[in-house]
Amino acid sequence: MSAGWETVVGLEVHVELATDTKLFSAAPSRFGDEPNTNVTPVCLGLPGSLPVLNRRAVELAMAVGLALNCEIRPSVFHRKNYFYPDMPKDYQVSQYDQPICSDGWLDVPGGSRVGIERAHLEEDAGKTTHLGGTDGRIHGAVGALVDYNRAGTPLLEIVSRPDIASAAEASAYVEELRTILLTLGASDARLEEGSMRVDANISVRPAGSGELRTRCEVKNLNSLRSLRNAIDYEAQRHIELYAAGEAPVQETRHWSEDGRTHSLRSKEEADDYRYFPEPDLVPLVPDDEWIAEVRAAMPELPASQRARLHECGAEPDDAQVIVGRGLAPVVLGAVEAGADAKRTVTHAVQNLALDGAELLGSDHLSSLVQMETSGQLTATQAKTVLGIMCERAAAGTADPAAIAAELGFEAMAADELEALVDQVIADNPEAWEKFCAGEAKVAGVFVGAVMKATRGQADGQAVTRLLAQRRDA
């Protein structure tokens, strides 16, 4: 970023809501099915077909709005008119000037607060695939294929205020928003599959000026890396235009992985879409009782989970990892059930980047940690048992005591371990002299020998304690 300038970013995040069916019809809402199989007359806008609003989509939208500190308000669906091959009706049913969620904010880890202008419900378009080696763009394509499976999928568009000041902050905002969506179960939020898509509105201004200059919108950024690179590139492009005595034109641009943005079309304004109320849908007016039911059903949110993990002694980065993996309820529950907090956090960060980890019962994780800290299992054995627990979590057969017995993991008797330690000391007299002289790292020779002799069943910490006792005797 050139000195004397600052970046101004507002983000529009489109999220596919995790419903079984589409926003206005009973067609399945699924990714990856055969093209054009999940369609109904409503999806295709056929004459005489009438939309019926999906209650679950509304509840998920309200939950997201509440998580973003928005007001839940009466809303109206409109027809947003424009032609494109994957919009079979030539209009999109969306919410215009009366969205369901308004005036909220999101606190981004690191300290900044980003205002939320609105979050509104709308239906998705279909998907057009342009053919001919044109990087997916229509210009120069030799043909196009249209799949209407996605048409009518429920979307929530979350629009931030232009409060974001850097590419790094934009990335952190999207990461936190994604974590909230996953915690709520509102979406699978997979950028790579398109169930979460980001448009970035980017401008620059003289540092400290507070003005809002001409912005350009970069569409459909499908990774955090692309988001960061597109913001940095576009901001520098604006600065260079101003330095040359020119000014950017408000337009929609496309990010290419060759490291540049390219002009797509002039930026449309609301008048261009000729909005008018959808005549086949009544206003949506959630009452206080319904809003309270949605709020009561919400799980603990990521910021609160991180705060409780900090209270358990987790470092900020570790807490972020645990929450991001969806493991906070398991970890916090295990600590509440009596597990050592530090050891539980260590397992979650180092040993639970595994499929099925989020399905572990907190009681099972607590039992494992207590078996380890009491000496029933060594650290190596506990890690092995934990891996098998994750494999079996979905089947409900993740009891650590049963798995340890299956594997033949038994704690060594104290006198047996002491005899073995004495033997390895006798076998390594030179190393023992160095250890007694203060070379603490030499302890690894003895611990390694004991672990080898016991095939990993000895407790390394117990061996270290015995070495210290014999040295100090």
C-alpha cells in the first residue's frame, strides 16, 4: 500500500443456507447431483407455478442475524429484474428495501468492529459453464451449459459497511463469519464449492480523510487467498490511477488467478433492476415469540467459546484453532467433567485434526485425559487411543478404557519401572555421569532406552522423575 493512502472495503457475502429444500419449492437443495435433476416448475418460473416460503430458511436467516447483533424486522420480497441464461424467470426473488436483518455488527478477532448493513434472503440463480478455454468467462466462449439445480437455492446475503481497512482484516472478517455460520449449522460455508461466495467493494482515499471515493466491485472470490490478493491489487490500481490524474470508474470486475482484476460490466444501481414487490408472497413478519424461540435454540457463539477457553488457560491462537475445528463444546465439556485443562487443550490442538473429532463425547475425552494424567496411560498410548476414539465416535463406541484394554495398554507397576530405570543407568555409565553433572538433555538417552524396552508403554514423565530422584539421592 502506497504511503498517504488507505484502503476502504465493504464485503457482500452470499451464503447458501443448509436447508433440505429450496427457498420457494420442495425441490432438493443438494450440491453435486446430476445437472437439471433437482428442479420444479417453481424453480423454472413456469406459468401458473406459485412460490411457498421455506420456514427453515427464515429461521436460519434470523439466527445468523441475531449472531451478528442485527435487528430482526418485518420484510418484503421483491422481484429483481435482469436477464441472464441461468436466471430462468428473468428475475430473482430477493429482499430489497425491507430486509429481514438490519443494523448489526461483527467483532473481528484482533479488536476491530465491522458494521453489518443488512442480511437479506434471496434465491440463487442456476449455474452457467462457458466452454472454450476462456477461464470460465463468456467473452470468447464457443458455447455454454446451464444447470438449474442451484436455481432457487436459499441464499442469505450479508452486507457489511465499508469499515474494513485492509486485506488482512477482510480475511479475518470472512473467517469469523464462516466460523459463526458453521457453529450455527446455518451453512456448510464451503468457499471451494460456492456455498459461500464473497464480493468485495474496494476503494481508496487519502489517509485520515474519511471520504468515500469511487468503488469497484470484484465478484465471486472463492478463497481467502483470492480475497486478499484482489483487495491489494485493486487498491494499488486505484492509487496509480489517481497518481496519473485519472479516477477509477465504478464497475464490476473479475479476479483472475493470473494476479489481476478485469472489467466485466458497468456497475448496476438499484434502478437498473426495476425492483417491485413479489405479488405471490405476503410480507414476512416474525413475531417476538418466534424470534425468542430461534434465539433460545442457538448454540454458544465462537466469541464466547474463545473467552471460556482463555479462562481454561488456552492461548489465543490455540483457542482460535479449537473453535475453528468445532471442538470447543467437546473441550469445554471435558474440562467441566474434571479433565486437566492444559492437557485437554494440547490434545485438541495437536492430536484432534482428525475426521470425527467433533463427534467425540466430552465425557469420553475427559476420561481419556484423566487416564493419562493419573498414569494409567502414557502420552504415546493416549494419542493412539484418541485416534481410535475419533474413528469410532460416530458409532458411539469411543470409550477410552475399553479401547485401551483392547490394545493391551496397562500401566507398568512402580517397582517394575524403577528396576528398568536402574538397569538403563547401569548400562550407560558415561551418560549418567553427564546427567549428574547437570547436562539435563542427556535424560533423553535414558527415557528413550526405557521406552524402547517397554515398546512405548512406560510413562516418560515418570521415568524423568525417577532419574531426578536417583541423581539427587
